[in-house]
Amino acid sequence: DWSFPGGNPSTSSDKYPNSYYDSPGTYDVSLTVSDGFTAFTNNKVGHVFVADPVSNYLPIQEGFETMIALSDDWGIINPDQDNISWKLGSVGATGSVSAMLENVNNTNPNIIDELVSPGVDLSPFNSAAIEFKYAYARKTASDNDKLIFRVSTDCGYSWDLLWVGTGNTLATAVDQTQPFVPSTDDWQTQTINVPTPFLEEGFIYKFQFISGGGNNIYLDDINISGTYKDTPILYQPADGAKVYSTDVKIDWKALGGLITYEYQVALDPNFNSLVSSGIKAYISANPLNSDTEELLSGLTIGQKYYWRVRGGSNNGLTNWSQTWEFEPAAIPLDITEQQFTEDINLYPNPANAMVNISGKTLTNYSSLVLRNGLGQTIKMIPINQNELITVPLENLVSGLYFFEFVAEHQTSKVLKFIKE
């Protein structure tokens, strides 16, 4: 029996289970096996790290100065569950705080401790570089600690090595047996260019430390900068999406150094039949600003719409972005207090804290996809032969939502509900 605190589902008896998480953070996992007489449980503390793929944008300057706890923003992976793991240190290369590992007390070799970054969106960039400062001392000349820098764009399923410092090449101060606290001159700067294949949404990186008998290690001033692409990147609605509303918000990713954005929406891919166009004054590279979105109202059900965006700067206009299409679609079912179809029941409706989906034929489907009224995916939920699924709604804003029932990788049913 598997246990996934904070996941959905939170338990499973499958051999290869799937669980989904609503919020970024670090989560524990446990597995209990039994022969009917004796049970054994293996607990993994902080085994799952969940990062928001687009929550952070460049430039990033991480100095740790304003943090209450390192785990508030970073994933701390401590596989051996000892009392030595990454934490905030009381000295910095700049300021008075850093991330540090109290390795001086680590008497066992080859112990791994990892510090995993939040998600960063690098898709709007032609190039990007990561710079960080580190300070480390050995205790003796034979110590062979390692600091490894790895990157991933598949949620940490696989990691690519970009840099490694070992033993003497890692040391920035003289050997010392007392707990190492760096002075101003003990910090060294490392710059790593991010390879082009990793300039993607959902980019994460980690510092992996492998013990080898040495002293403490510190990290500070982790800065990420980049050169923007020449054309905007479209974001939502996804290309080819069906949107269950006649009011649709188009959204694109922010670029740097612009003065304006120009958008066009048309009934044809050549943009001869414009239905909406406009110019938005540039605010900043923050993708959450209103300059990278536009609400289109009163669209026609069943009509395909094509849209594109370009930027304007002191050097002129950029090229147009890719052209994407979307289609407003009719809402499949009427809102009722409860919805029954093929013995599948969704209740309560409207809902507040949670919604239940139950029925014997629920097991005919492999998963549920929760979407908002714009067709954006909120979460994917495995069914795993369950006849009752409870979905928490606390993190959703009020509005109209849909559950798509997926069987054999195709959507075969849609139920809607209102989140109060």
C-alpha cells in the first residue's frame, strides 16, 4: 500500500501508482508491504519535489536574504533522512544569508543531499546563463567532497550534468578542522551557460552534494539572466483548444526591452478577416502583467479563431509569433444540483471545498482532466479503478469548470460544475 500525503490520490495499491499534486513543495512517500502476518514500511521523507513550471521568470537574483526557511521556495532532498541537510546559513557572499550544508559533522562518505530550484520559464529566451557563488573548505588533503550542478525540463524525471567541482578543485579556502565559515575572500563565482535544448518551460536545476569527509559548503547569489527571442511566445488558449465560453482571454509570454505588443485575431489563418486587433503598452518582463493578455468577448460557438502577436521596440517591429487557433465550444451539459449520466454522479454542484465523482462505470475511464472555462488544464487525476474520487477545490477561484473523462487517450465525456 502506497501513501502520498498531499497527493491525489493520497493512497494506492497499484504496483506502479500515479499521484498528482496541486501545490509546489516537497512531499513524503511511504510504501507498506505485508505477507498477511508481518508488515514492513519504507518511509521516504521529502521524496517528491513539485515545482510550478512557470512561476519564476528572468532575471532571477537569489540571495536568500528575505527567506524565513529555505524549504519555502526550494526543494530539500535528504534521502538518508539524517539531521544534515541544506538550510539557511548566517553568512553570505553578499548580505548575511546563504544556503549551507553543515558537512563538517558528516562522518559517512557518499551521502547525497540536494537543493532543488523552483521552476523557471526559459522558453522566451535564445540563451541563458546561471551564475552562483560558493565557498567550501576541506578538513584534510584527502577529502573528496563533490558539488554537482544538474538541470532538467521533465519535472526531474531525468537530470543532465553541466558542472562538477571535486575535492581540491572545489575548495575555495585552506584546509581546516574547525567548522568552516567563509570570509569575503573565500567565495568563488561559477558561470554555466544553459544548453539550447533546456531553454524550455519547466526548467529546474539542482545542487547535488556528495560527502567525502570535508568541511561545510555554502551557496549564494544565484543569478539567472538571458537574451530574449525576437518574437513573442503564445501561451493560452493552447493551439487547437476547444474553449467552453464565448469570452476568451488570449495570453502570451513577456519579452524584454519592448515598447508595445500588437495582437490580431481573425477568422482565417491569413488574417484577412480580422475580428479583433489592438496595441498594448509594454509594462515589464513580468508575465503576470496585463500587457500580455486580452479578453475577447461575444465570440461565436463553433467558429475557429486564429491569433498572433508581435512586439514593438525602438528598433522597429518584431516578426509575428506563430499562429494558433482555438474554437469556442458549446457547454455539453446543463447545470443541475447533481449530474447523472451512465451511472456517474457529480456532487455537490455548485461546490465549494470539494466535489465528488462516483459511479460503477467510472472505472471504464483511465483518468480525469480538470479544466477551467478557458480550456486550460488545472490538473490530471488518475482513476485507478476507483468508484469514488474526491477532488479538493480550495485553490480554485470561483467560476465554471469541466471534468473530461479520458479513455484510451481520448476524451469521451465532459461534465461541468460551478465552484462557488
